[in-house]
Amino acid sequence: MEPEELLIKRVINGDQEAFRSIVEKYQNLVFAICFNITGQRQEAENLAQETFLQVYRSLPRYRNQGFKAWIGKIAVNKAIDWKRKSKAENEKKLLYIDDIRDLQSDERSLQEQIIMNEDRKRILEICESLPEKYSTVLKKYYIQSKTYSQISEEEGISVRTVETRLYRAKQEIRKKWKEG
């Protein structure tokens, strides 16, 4: 393969084959970075594409300071931005669940309703304190009402792994509930 500086100059001059060579050389690195940060195969693939689009747009500003590190930094930034956005969206969903009024009858006393609301908040706090691989599966199953196979496909894990993570998450919730 040609030296990177020559490939970069060819890309800047409009040579699509040179850019394809760059993509082929770094696609595994970029995907691995994105996957390690997101933990989701589909999102990692999308972020890898976004990374290469950003690389293409930013190549004229590249200053020959370690191309592999430069492209890796772009991938890391894309994945971290996605993770922040995803976390903010999940927090909004959890807040919405807190705001849903009980559709129960008026037979419950005010005290019972307050206790139920406190319990719900505590459960959500415990869920947020779990390792991300468990809390993600819990949210998708209980909050988003997704099936084991849907979660399996989205997370890039087996159905058995989904079952195991749900089981372990529930065990952790029970344990932390008793501690509190």
C-alpha cells in the first residue's frame, strides 16, 4: 500500500480509490473503537461510517501528525458524543415514567401512594447504579417492552445472554433493595 501522505494528497485531489484504500486499512480499527465505547454492533457500524465521513471532510485540515491516532480520535469523539446523547435520552424516558400518574382506584390512601412513588424512584436509582450491560437490558425489556430476540439483535448478543443479564440484574436489584 502507498504511504499515507500520498494517499491523503490523492484523496484531497478527488481520488475516490485512494479514500477507499484508507477506509479498508482503518475500518477494523474504527469499528473496534466505536464498538468498545457503545457496546452495540449496529451503532458502532453507523458511527464508523460517520467517522469516515468526518475524516473525508476534515482531510484538507490534517497536518501529518500521526494519521492512525488522528482517525482514532475522531472515532472516539463520535462514539462518546453518541453515548452522551443516548444517556440523555434514556434519562428523559425515566423521568417520563416517574411523571405517569397511577391509574389505580382512589381506594389507595395518600400514604400508600407516596410509598409506591418512593419505591419506584428507588428502583430506578438502583437500576441506574447497575453495570450498563444490565441496566440497558432491563430498560429495553421492562420500559421499552422489547422481546428477548429484539434485545439480542440490537445488542449483538445471544438470547441466552439476554436472559442471563436480566436474571443477574434482578438479583442485583433484590440485593441492593435489601441493603437499603
